[in-house]
Amino acid sequence: MSTEPELIQSPLSQTITRDGHTLQVDIYRLEEEVDWLLEVVNEEGTSHVWDDRFATDQAALDAVHEAIDEEGVAAFLD
């Protein structure tokens, strides 16, 4: 009998508030994987998942901050 792999949540996952909007940033990976996934959930519950995988959780966090700086928080709103 096989068991489902455990989901590892990065301690860098966080809530970011900018321009009056709050985004939940989730950085995670499966226990047998080495690359991290990045997901941003807006206030309406809409999820934005990056196609890219990241070698480190810090690289994933840097990517979301760069996206917010370049495109603004509106890029993640409905």
C-alpha cells in the first residue's frame, strides 16, 4: 500500500499587503521533490500558480516580490 507524499510548506510562506490588498503567498514542495512551487491567492480566493519551479524557497519568494514590484498587486486581482 502506497501513501501520499507529504507536502512541505516553506517557512517563507507569508501574507503580503500592498495598496490595500492582501495576498497569501504559499511556497511548498512534495517531500520527494527538490524544487519549490509558488502559489499566490488573492482576497477572492483566486489562485495564481507559477509554471516555473524554483531551486530554493528564497528564489520563489524573490520571484513573487519581483512580480509585484514590476506588475503591481493588481496583476493578482480578479
